[in-house]
Amino acid sequence: MPSFIRLSSRTAMFGLALSLAATAPVLAATRDEADQKHARALSNAFRTAARKLDPSVVSIVSIDKPPYSADSNGGQGGPQMPEIPEEFRRFFPNMPGMPNAPQQRGGRMPPRMGEGTGVIVDKTGVIVTNNHVIRGADELKVVLHDGREVAATVIGADRDTDLAVIQVEATDLVAASFGDSESLEVGDWVVAIGCPFGLDHTVTAGIISAKGRDRVGLATFENYIQTDAAINPGNSGGPLADLEGNVIGINTAISSRNGGNDGVGFAIPSSMVKEIVGQLRDGGRVVRGYLGVQLQEMDAETASSFDIKPSDGVLIARVQPDTPAQKAGLQDGDIVVKIDGKPTPSTAAFMRIIASRRPDAEVNLEIIREGERMTKQATLIERTTERVNAGAPALPQRSEELARLGLTVEQADADMLKSMNLEQGVVIASIKDDSPAAERGLQAGDVITKVNGRDVRDADSMRDAVSAVPEGRPLRLTVVRDGEQRFVILRR
């Protein structure tokens, strides 16, 4: 009986093996058909998105006539690059401003021309592009998808986001549909359309690699979508779109070692584009809110001194006098964790939220002060260059010793404090090499106004403030340098 059971088991297994072997080709064929069907569906999605957007994408030629503008883009209107790679020069070998480009008769310099892309946002001829595409141009030409070439005028430009709006007079224009960039997820498929290297209406595909990229260093207000869809010089100002053909970003720059695509491109999200375009169309400029604080990112040491995490908020290094911040009761050392319920994990996020509000808007700021959470309400005023650039003169050096920290200080005189809008402080006269002060980057001429929130008026009061901090806890110095206030953490 046991042998029979074993034999029956083996016979069954053998029969199963024969059955699987017979059906394997069928299963493989089924899988291949499913893969092909999926690939065709994705291909159709790319095709649909490209067809929908194609009539709304334009090529922009910016012309800078001699004498050349110091503010022009100096050639290609795409992401910064030293020159066009050799393999692409054959497409436009006579472009003025390029190597071996011919000069006009009599040796006069020819116009410099740059190329970029734009997106029609209104059928009346309103087009959005990058500011660096049109900056410094004496003349703008737009080539529509059907080959028509028309002149364009600038409605308005915004350097702080690198966006610009131009206008053309033409009929039968098709406006692009804008999507919601806030609903995007990392990994979503996207397509980019533009005119790289003079090749109009080029389509590339990729995914969203990251969202909310700031501190890239391209503009004042950054909140970029990062993508690996190929973006090259000439793509600037063109659309980044979802698979339904909705614009979810305006391509603006690449990170590249050789000037070409390395798979790291950046697009301005449609949520920001729509706001900026609306303001430029209505008034020719962008109006932003202003609070009046100097901010400081919190590293691990600074956050530890406040008993919080570095990403919990941003530190107010200084409240500017006679500003909404001062009137709202904000103080140096406050940590802003939310604005109108929105988290502020970085100074870039803080600035972006405040700037997105209009002057006279009321904002609620949730702050942490000495471990206690509270809410302050401020009424913003308009952000202007003068207010942003307001600073103070450099400071003279003085002398007196405070050896414990490796520095010497002396009380600042009344005239110096008045010029810096300060009420008290001591001036660092010298720094000892290899001291805690030197390691944290303090310099002669810096002014120390507080130690762990305690006012400092002279060397004696500074010694008292330092002694009041328990051993083992870091010293948090409030330091002013060239009009900028920040916190410096020292460990004894």
C-alpha cells in the first residue's frame, strides 16, 4: 500500500508536469500579449498628450542688437551652458554669436540670437515663458506650430521666479490646459515639449523625480518639480505635462556637467505659474507680501539648543524695526512652525508662503518661544527692493578679553548701536585661533547682543550671561554682522 501511494503520487506529479509543459507556451504568449498591450497603452498616452499640447507650444527667438545688452541671455535661451556641443552645431552653423558665425559687412557685429520655448495660455495671444529667454532682447519673434512667424511684445517679467508673459497678435490660437501640480506624485509619468537646439516641437518623456525642490540657487522663490525627462537648451519656457496633456510645470533649468541633459531637470509648478501669470497680465508686475524678519536655517546644534528637531520650523534671527513682524509682537529667537496652518520646514518655504500673500493680508503665525507654543497675527505690507536690501554698515574693531570663549569684546557705543537699530551689544575685537569662537566662524567686528536670550550690554553682563547657562548646555549667541542677525551655537 505505501508503494502504491508513492507510485500514485509520482504518477500524478508526472502528469502535472506534462500538463504544465504543454501550457507553458500559452502562458508565455499571454504574458507577452499583456506586456505589448500595456506598452501600446503607454505609447498612446504619450501620443495623446503630445497631440493635445502641440498647437499650444511656440518657439521663441530673442534678438539682441549691438550694442549688446548687459542683461541679455548671451546666446541660447535655455539652461546655462558654455556652448552647443559639436554634434549639434551643424543644425544652425551660421547662428550669430556662435563660433565661426559670419559678421555683417564692414566688420560690424551681428545681432545675438537666443532660442527658447513658450506656451499659449490664452487664445488672445498671451504666452508664458522663462524670463531668461526674453531678458535683454530688443526684438522677439514667435513661431507658431503651423509655421507662422509673428512679432511679440513683453507684458511683464518676474526675475524672482524666472517667469515672463509676452503677447502676440494672431488668430486661430489654441490655449493649453493647465493641470494641478499639487496633486502630482513622485513616479508619475510626464512629457516635456520644446525646441532644444533649434529643433522645434520635440517631445521627451520621463517621470517626476522629486517635488518641492528649493535652495537650488536659480531664483529667489523656488518650489521646483524635478524630472528626468530630457530637457536641453531651448526647452526653457516649454511645458512639462501629464499624460492627459495638461501643463503641470514650465521647464526652466537643468543640472548638467557638460551643458546637455543629465537626467536632472527642473520645472516651475503650474500652481506658481498660474499665480504669476495672472498678476503679470493684470498689472505687468508681481506684488508680494513682506513680514520683516531675517531668518536662519536650524542645524542640529541650533535645534538642540531649543529642544526641537531641525525640520520643525525656521528661526527668526532678527525682527526688523517698524515692520509687520515687530508690530505683531514677534521676537528674535522665535521659531515659526506654521503660517496659516502650512508647515515651514525651511527658510525657502517660509519666504515662499509670505511672498504668495498680498499686501494687507493677515497671516497667522504659529511660533515656539522658550518652549511655549503661541500664535501671532501680522498684517503684511508690500515687498520692495529697498525693504529687502535694508542693512547696516560694517563694524569697527574694539578690544577687551573674554578668554573663556576665545574672544575679546567691548561695549558698542551709542552711535554704532543706533546705526544698526540695536539697543545694546558688545563688539568682538579679536578671536583666538583654535578656540570655540573661531571654530563656529565668529569674526572680529561681530556684535553680540544676547546669550541664550539674555541681553548683553558689556563684558561683565556677557560673563554673567555665560555663567548662568548650566555646564553641558550650549551657548546660543545672538550675533549681528553687516546688518544680518543670526544665532551661533558655542560649546565650552
